[in-house]
Amino acid sequence: MSFEIVPLAPEHRSEWEQLARGYKTFYETQLPDAAYARTWNRLMSADGIHGFGAHDDGRLVGITHYLFHTGTWTNKSCYLEDLFVDPACRGRGIARGLIEAVARRAREEGAGRLYWLTHQHNETARMLYDHVARFSGFVEYEYPL
């Protein structure tokens, strides 16, 4: 493993935004510039969302965002909301390393559950997820508000 995973910090801002935009582009989601600024500010102000970055040779090449919440059947759950690795750096264990970093943090926080979602067409990521986690079989629905 030639990369290092650390919590996101102020000096990661510009590289983080490039990766965050890549993530949103992958899922065909358009956001205004203000949304990236707001999310970054939330990550840095510890208002409930957290992030890790994967660094290779001093460059940020992967990110993940996660949060903790209470649940009906568990006192605390950890939701891994976003995970993205620079396409040029994939296949080197970076995504797995980011997942494992979130899992360590979830254990430290006493979470009883770590979970995430992905789109059914994200076959490359799903191959990794099938190796590191258990597919629950649930299908997600979103009610428009």
C-alpha cells in the first residue's frame, strides 16, 4: 500500500472539490458551486459529517464522506455516503482502504452498523463491495419532497 489515508483537512480543499465534482459527474448530478462550498464548510466544522482522504505521493486521489445517526434497532449507525477514487488510481486498494478507515472509525464510535448505497449500474464498485461487505438485498426508494 503506497497511499495514506487521513481525515480531510483545510489544505485538501481544492483537490477535494475536484474529486467531489468527479463523484457527482459519475452519478450525473449537477450542483451549484455554493453546494461544494457549503459541504466543505460542514466537513471542516464538524457539524455531523466527516471525511477521509487517500493521498498518494502527496496528492489527494480518493475521498469518502460519512456520518453517524441513531436508529430504531441500534444505538448508533454509520452511513458511508460518498466514496470516489480518481479513475487513474483505481485498482490499487484505495477504495477498500477508505472503507476500512470508515469502519475503524465506526468501531471507535461504538456503531453497531456500517452501510452504504450504490447504483445498480456501478458494477466495478459492486465487485469490491461484494468482497468487503454483505449485500442486504434491500431496494431504495425516494419520496419527492
